Amino acid sequence: MDSSMQQIIDTVRSFGGALVVLPGPGGGFPEEAWGDAFFFHAPDGTMPAHTQPYGTITTRDLPGDTASDLDPPGRWRVNIHVGRTAFGRLVREEADPDHTAADVLLPHPVYGAQGWVCVVTPGERTTAEVLRLLRAAHDAAAARHLRRSATGARGTTGAGRTGEAGPAASAGD
């Protein structure tokens, strides 16, 4: 595993109530998810059944999501739900952004309209920002969890493979 990827995973694990899911063989997850990472707020340590992750790491191209060219060795992408309001402050809307560019904060190539940003192979320019955004996304997920717990409401799920960045429940937008 790339040291930058491990740094991101270790940092998210340090957030109170964080659950990092790392699918692999024998874990009941589809093979296409093996090697990826999914970040949830789950203070009980159980993967939420009705809530999308607030962040993911994707390690390969997927059907319908090939714009970042993740199949070559050493390429991977961190995806973060920042919400539509923050999204507008963070990234410029371009007609055709270069989603293959590494170490650049970009709109997610599939879920940008739902308030997701991404960085292909974060490096010196973006790792600190990625960690800051993941912390903010975790805090927002924790606040949603608290509100739902107080009202007895359940989260919702979006489409996509298990845990893949998708239209997330985003009550805080």
C-alpha cells in the first residue's frame, strides 16, 4: 500500500467514532471493492446499513468511472463528500476538467454534482487539504448521526457498489 494512502487511512482511524472498512478476500464484499477503503462515522464500530460513507479510496477504474485512469500502477483516488456549498468554494466548475491530473483537488468525475471532490494520488500539494476535508466530512457525518439519533430517524443509501462514493445523505448541505 502506498505510504500516502496509509497515512490517510491511519489519520481517519484516529477520528473519534470513525470506522474504516478495508474490503478483501473472504470478507463478504464484492471483488471490485477489494483494496479500496470506505470511511464512516460509526461510534458502535458497526458498518451502517443505511448510510453512505463520507469518504472513500478507490484503487482501480470501475464501470462508469474511468475518467481518473486509476488502472496504471501507483494511481488511486481519494473521494470526499464535502457538500454542495463547500464544493462551490473548493473547486472551479470547468467544462472538461482533467480528471487524470494527480495531486489536484477536482470535482468527482461521477458524483461532483452531489458535492463530492476527489484527488488522484494525493501528494505534497494536496495531502494536508485532503486530511482537513476528511476531518470536516467526518465531523459533518457525526453531526448527522447525532441528529438522527435524537429524532430516531435512519439514514438513506445512494446507488453504487457497496460503499462507493455516491449520492450521500447530506442533511448538512
